[in-house]
Amino acid sequence: MTTRPDVATPLTPAEVRQILSLCAPRGLLVGGQALAFWADHLQVARPPGLATVVTVDADFIGDAALARSLGRRLGWQTWIPAIDDATPQTGKVTHRLRSGAVKQVDFLSGVIGLTTKDLVRRAVELDVPEIGRVRVLHPIDVLDSRIQNLHLLTEKRTDAGVAQARLAVDVVRAFLRQEIARRGERPGLKLLERIAAIAADIAAVRVFLLFGIDPLRAVPLEEFRTTSALHRVRWPQIVAEVGEKRETLRELAQGAKSSSAPRRGTRTRLRRDDPTR
């Protein structure tokens, strides 16, 4: 069975490792490969729909020079946009197989819906065996990016896109557990507040109503054992605030749906002398 031409085909694990080693630490790994990286690093089980592959390509925040360098070292084709091209891409590296299928690495100026300088500032650097030092999007930013995709990009509202967002919730939950165990509850509280801010944002509120994805599930509340004020005051406050925003948007959506629906039982009454009768 041959693969259709111009269809993206997944990078192999070996190719992902090679690309990471060639791009790191200059490039910041984002997108689905960042999610896959954290899921593997934190030993989070993938859902059945993502068991084989989380995403087909690889995305980095990086410049055209990095794209050219990767293309040259892999022996793949490199595309750099013209200065007047309206695209977030700074470059693209591709390899076409004999079947016509394409393997692809994208280089971006940023991530849709998020602020690049904040993503770069919060990025996590760590040493990975057989790869070296890599920079990866912070797990909470990975979750936020999956939510923004579902909120802003119609083409991302697929089974895979929804599954990625659900996996991101589990990844962040595992990451918070690890951080609390290593660094204590105080740093964990700061991460909790970031998750609360994401959950209260219109993007996450809308995605919750559409797909049932709840960022607050990423908080392992049971791990905060010594912060009584969190359980008594702050967490109920967060839940109430987020719940109120969800209910408000739900009511607005229902109202808009009702007002756009055609009314039943209303007919135009014609006079007896109406010539159109």
C-alpha cells in the first residue's frame, strides 16, 4: 500500500532524537513533540489515540539560520519565507520519501495565542541521554498552547487535537507532583496560580464547554498537605470564579442559539385583497 503524495508522515523516534540533538539548545521545542517529550520524561501514559505517535512533525521556536543548519546537516530540503510572506514560520525543513509522503520540521517565530518572550523565559533546560542539553516548552505552557489551538484553530479540533489537550492535563499534573516533591509546596502554589489563570481565560472556558477539558484537573490538590489556607479559602475561590465564567459563557451561547433559531407558529397573514394571495 503506497502513501498518498504530499501527506505528512510521522518522524521516527530516532529522527526526533537526531533533530533534537542538532537543534538544541538554540531551538526551543514546542508543539506536539514538546508534549510527547514531557509525557515520556514524566512517564505519563498516552491515551490510545496517541499511543503510536503524538504528532507527525516537529516544531521549534527558532530562526532561519537554525533551519538552514538543520537542513544542511540532515541533507533535507530547506524553505525560508520571503520577507513579505505573511507566515509565523521562519523556516521549514522537509524530506520527501519515494512514496511522496513528507517528513517535516517547522521553525516558528512564536506560538499562536501566547507571548514568545514569556515562553522563552519559562522554557525548561535539561540534559537528555544520547541527545545533550535541550530546551523544551514549560509543561504548563504546553497545556496552554493545546488549549489555544482548540480555541483559535478550527483545523486543530480533531480527535487528535482534543486527545493532546487531555494528555497535557495529565502531564502538568505529573509535573506539579514532581516539583512539589523536589522543591516544596511554595513553588507549587505559584504553578497552581498559573493553571488557575489559564482555566479562567476565555480560551480555556470555551474549550471546557466544547470538549470538557478542565485545566483545574491538572492540580494535584492532595499534594498540598501543609497549606491549609489553600484548601479552606483559595481553592474554593478559584473553583467558584472559574465555574462562574463557564456558566456565564454557557448562558450566552444558549441565548445566542435560541435567538438565531427560527420561530415556530409565526405565519404572514395576507389580506383578502392582497394580489399575491
